[in-house]
Amino acid sequence: MSVTKYFSHSSSRTVWRLLINPADFLLIEERDTERSQTYFQCYDLKTGNRLMKNVQLSESFWIGIEEFDSDTIYFHRYVKPDMPWHCDIIAYSVSEERILWENRELVYGFLYNGNVYAYRQEFEGASFYVLDAGTGAVISELGMNAALINELKEQAMAARDFSNYRFPEVYHSGTDNKIDSLLAPLLTAAEGNLEAIQMSDIFFCTLHRRTPKGLYDHIMYGLDTRRDKVVFESTLSKGLERFTFDSFFIYKQYLITLLNKNQVTIYKLVI
């Protein structure tokens, strides 16, 4: 398997969240906490083309993502800045670069069979509604039937396919003798756990190497277990005061890495 750099996205802001939709669009949420600003970028993983650049909504900071469907991002606001409760639904089209519809009365629940399930919190409990995902129009009212909603939500979650994702797990020495021998010369001054993903014949892992100044460099390696050699190396962060994790994952044939909390670099994996 070969590892080839595909494209990168860099920003002066902190990369807060990454989401991939069923159409293989990569959504990047960036936050500038000092200026209380949030920006959204989007790329097509299939082509590498940029689909959204520095998109902001009217609420520039207290905003979040509920769901990223094939072409629609569902956003929420917060009831109050210092409270985590969500409110409002904003449906934004990536291809049309505009807000399709907005609902300030309901809260997003989940997406299922092309419809948005939402609710209004009342004194006695939550009242549930089914909305048309394209227009936001109310299709039906489900009352306070929480049992039905829970059943539908379970069906919606079960229908999701996460089989294309590979996330790193802690690797324990002694698990594989060949990998241990390839790792041995790389572990000088390394501290903490190794996070790793085995993809075909390449073992991807990250480690923290202590520097002479007492700080840490976060380094990623790709070890070819068939050819017994290092075939990939990238420094994800330098001069860290503490360990950092969750800096890479694999989606389909893409290795997605986060560098210095403000750069996303995508590599293609070709078997």
C-alpha cells in the first residue's frame, strides 16, 4: 500500500470539529475563541475541491452542528451562551451556499428517512414533530409519544454505516513481535501510550517524544510490515506541554491528520 499526500487545509484558527457526510464531503469547523468567531469550510474528498470557504451564520460563535446530510448542514444555536442546551434549527445548503430554512420554535432531534424529527420542550414534557428536510414544513405532529420517538431514533442510528471509519486504539507492546521490532528504534525518549491503526500492510501510529527542553513532539509513523521499513513520517505537533490524542483517523481510502490543531492534511491510501 502507498501513502500519497492529497491536499491540506490550514488556518490561523483552531480546528474544532471534523465531519464527513454520505457524499464524502469533509466539513471543518474552526473557532477563534479570543474573537468569539466560528467559521465553516467544506471539501469534496472525491475531487479535493473546496465547496465552502469561511462560511459564517448570523450567530457567529454560539452555534453548532447537529447533522451533516448529503448536501445539508443542520445547525443549532444555544439557549444561553453559558448553557449547553440547544435551540433552533438552521438548514444550510452546501451546493446553493444559502440557508434553506430556519425554525426558531423547535429543537433538532434526528434525521430519518428524509425527514427531520424535532421537538418543543414544554412543562409536561416534549412534543414531537416531523419536518420535511428540504423545506422545514411540518409534516405531522406526534404529540408526546416518547416511546415512538425512541424507537425511531434507534432505527435511525442502526441505519448509519460507520464501517468506512477506522479510529486509533492504544497499542500494547508484546501484541505483535514484528511491529515491536520495527517500533524499537523509534521509541527513544518516547513516553505514554501509542495510538495505532493497522491498515492492510501498514501500521500507522503516533507517539510522544520528549525533547531536551522537557516538552513533547507528537510524531506519526507508518510502518510497512511486509517490507519491514518506515514508509511514512509526519510531525503533528511540536513543543507540547502535555500529551495530545485523536489526531488522525482513516475514512475509506483517506488518511486524515490534524497538525498543530490548525491544519488538516489528507493522504490517499492506495492498495
